[in-house]
Amino acid sequence: MNIKRKIISYLEQWKKKQQKEALLICGARQVGKTTIVREFARQQYKHFVEINFEQTPEAKHAFDGNRDANSIISRLSIMGYGPFVEKQTLVFFDEVQSCPNARTAIKFLVEDGRFDYIESGSLLGINYAEVSSYPVGFERQIRMYPLDFEEWLWANGVSEQVTEQIRNNYNNLVPVDDFLHEQLMKHYRTFLIVGGMPKVVATYLENPDFAETTNQQKIIIDSYRLDIAKYAAAQKTRAKRFFDAIPSQLAKEKKRFVLSDLEKTASMQKYEDAAQWLSDAGVAIFCYNTHSLELPFEQYENRNLFKVYLLDTGLLCNMWADNVQWQVLQGDLSINEGALTENYVAAELVKHGHQLHYYDHKSRNELDFLLQEGKRMSILEVKSGKDYKRHSSLTNALMDNSNKIGRCLVLNKYNVEQTENVTYLPLYMAAFV
């Protein structure tokens, strides 16, 4: 099944450049990196050379010895890769983290200019010390994520005309047609439990049997645990413990990740490498505390205090022991203290380029998300229940800091509504923030 992804437009613009860098697409496993490059090559190039350094480790030897373009292309050709036709060939280095020498050689291959290059990799942080020379100026990195909610709607047959109309409603703060709003909320609830991992989405669309869907999710979760065991080296025990704790930590009323829940002697110093590994792998999304409503947030952040979200709500549902899927489909979004809706919003924000911070000063006036928009900050609160207009922390922040705050958004399950200081938006509109 061909699922339309927004990143294709980015790749098309990249191809049009006369002097282009190699493109490095990084992200967690199973988000669709290889599939999208193959589809792009099919549409845009006469010839496509794909080299997967995990499936064919002997290909790494093409980058031993001299790393000039002619030597490397000659070695690859002898190994059976090709044809290499000037200006008509896309060369794809998949799982490039397994061949650090290939990344070092990118500079010489790009300078040669005869072919276009895309690299793709998961767990790129694991080999950073082994890359002898990074191709600065010759490589552009972009991150790929699971489907966002708009891509989910496209996959389910909702036209771009409809999603553009929703975007216009968001931009102009106009309520969505009631019937359309109800249908979108149904799609939203299903998206929460299916998630955006392309193979899971395809499984669900081909056969909307949640047993098959959850089985596919389990396969992905197990593959992440295997990656931790295989790649996290000395950090594998702590990284696995950290990964497995994300769902239970989110299900607490206070969603801050408490390391001492993992083990009594836990500290950030002890778990920092494990946390960074999960972040680099694209599996975990970190949201750091800031203790002051001032910009830039990084200047006031406390990296010892943080919330951790999973990259995908479908995987999060699957990792919870209780059967939450049925509850969500019936409209209960408040399960596990609203953790699922908050995780959805965090993932959508990251997919659209936002850095995540939350505000909590001495356990008072906690605000879910702070975003920098231009020279002002915006506050975003997530409400999963009926009391979505009760937000004392947001009200207090407005009273004390109105000159610093741009937008105040409250995402909830109801339609668009605008008051003097607060904008209420349906949860699915997180895809447009």
C-alpha cells in the first residue's frame, strides 16, 4: 500500500538543486525511511542503486583504502552494484550508521558531482566516535517520524481539499462543521490506538482487525528492545529499563519522569547516557522543565526535570497492560490521567519542528507545553475531559505575564471557540500548530 508522506515534497525540492549535498534521513526504525526513498527514486530517477550495510556488510569494504569517488564507485561496481549513469542515478546508503567510512566518504562523492546521494540510518548516535571526519557542508540532515494526523487522514481517503479546509478553520479560528468535527474526532480516536507507524497503518487499512494491528505493534516494540540489547552497549540494561518505564511514568497524575522509580540509586548522571541513546534512536521524546516564563527557554531549563513521551501513541497503547483501545474508541480520552492525548500532542509538535518545554515552578502552576513562536512564547494546554475550561495555571500565567505571551491554546475534544485570552481547539488540530 502506497501511503502519501509529506517528506516526498522535501525530496523533490532537494532534487531540483543544482549543487546539492547528500541528504541524510534519520529517525527511528520502522518510520518508513527506506520505503520513501525507494518510492522517490522510482518517480524521479532512471537508475537506483541501493546498498544496505546491515543486510550486506561486505559492501563496507568498498570504503576501505582510497576514498576518492572513482575508487569507491569502481569497487561498488565490481561487487555488482549499478548501473552508475551520470546525472541519472540516485545512490542510497541504507543503515549508514553501520558503515562510518561511508559517511566520511560522502564529501568526496558529493564533490565528484556525477550522482545524487541519500543516506538513511537509525540509531545514528551509536557510531559517532567512529566517523573519522564528518562531511560538514556536504551533508544535510533531516529527521523522519511516523505519520502525523494529516497524513493519517490522507491514508484513510480524506482528500487534501478537506484537510486544507480544516487548516483554514484553524488559521481563521472558525468552528468546523459539526458533522465533519464528529467524523474527525472518530478518526482521531482511531489514530490514537493505531498510531502512525507505516506498517501498522497499512495492516489496519488492509484489514481493520485490531488483533492484527496490535500484533504488528508488538513486533515493532520487540524490535526496539532487540536494538537496545544489540546496540546500547554498556547502557543496554539502563536503556531498556528506561524505555519500559515510559508508559507507567506517563500514566501518573504528575507526568514528570522520576528516575528513582527505576531504582533507588538512580540519578541523571547515572542514566544520562541511556536517556541520550533513546533520544538519538528517535524512540523517546524529551520535554524539559523550565522554571521561568522567559525566552529563550533553554536559558532557564532544568535538564534534571523532564517528561518523556513515546514516539507513537499506538505503541504506547500497546505497552499498557490494560485494554485501553476499547475505551478510547468509545470516546474516553481521559484514561491514564490523559497520558495518551498529551503524548499525541507532544509527538505532533515534534513532527512539526517544535522544541518541547513545560513549566513547573515549585510544583505550582504547571503548564503542559511552552512553545517559542517568533519573539513571544505560546502556552499549550491539553485537556482530555469535560472540564477543559478549568485551567487555573494558565489563567495565573496570563495575569502575571500577559505582555510576554502570544497565544494561549487549550486542546480538547470540542470544537473551535475563542474567548478574550484563550483559544480552544479540537485535539486533532495539533497537526497544524
